[in-house]
Amino acid sequence: MTAASSRSGPWYAAFDGGPGTPLHARESAAAFLTAIADQAPPADATRFDKALLVVSELVTNAVRHAPGPVVLTLDAEDGGIGITVRDTSPVLPEPRSPDLLGGTGGFGWSAIIEPLAIDFDVRSHPGGKEIHALLPW
């Protein structure tokens, strides 16, 4: 993992996309959110955990569906927490029916991202895509 942090701007961390990436991303996000909470506590205690859940979901999807590096960016913005995950796959995510028996997922967008985010979008870029979610803080 390579990480850089700035008090005046977004915080980011780059990961290799290996099996430990979601755990390391969650740990890194927890450190960022703890620092933000010391300066501006969330409106309720569940918002910290909800932000970590969205980080876990987005990074896990990136590792599962895209080869290579994953970049996580976090920022305090617009009264919320911005979470951006950049990966190397040009394929944009599509909602799928949840699969309870086959283990292929399908829960992330409808059960996690949409209900928790104030706003989210997906953008293509040369070499992959970027998913951004804004969560209330």
C-alpha cells in the first residue's frame, strides 16, 4: 500500500488489489474517519460504521471485478464524507438481483450504496472507472 495524506485536501491510499486490500482499505479509512471525527463528530455514531461499510463494499467489488491497483480517496465534503474508489476495469457496474444461493453477490448497490449515500456516481476514465459516494456525516 502507498498512502498520502493532506490536512487541506483529500486523503488517498493506493493498494495492489490483492486479497488483503479490503481489510487494509477499511483500516486506513477508519484512521481517516477517526481524525475527521476528532475535528467534526458525526451527527450520530452509526455514520462512522456506515462509511466503513461503503468503503468495504466498493473496495471489495473493485478487487473482485478489476485486476490490478485500487485507489481509495476520502474527503470531508459538502457536510458529508466523500468516498471514491478507482479501479482498472472499464466495465461499469450494473445492478443485479441478489443471489442468496450461488454466492455471486448482487447486494451492494441496492442494499448498501443506494440507501446509505446522499449521492453517488460512476465515471469512466482512461484505464478504468471511478465510483464516488457521498455519505452524510
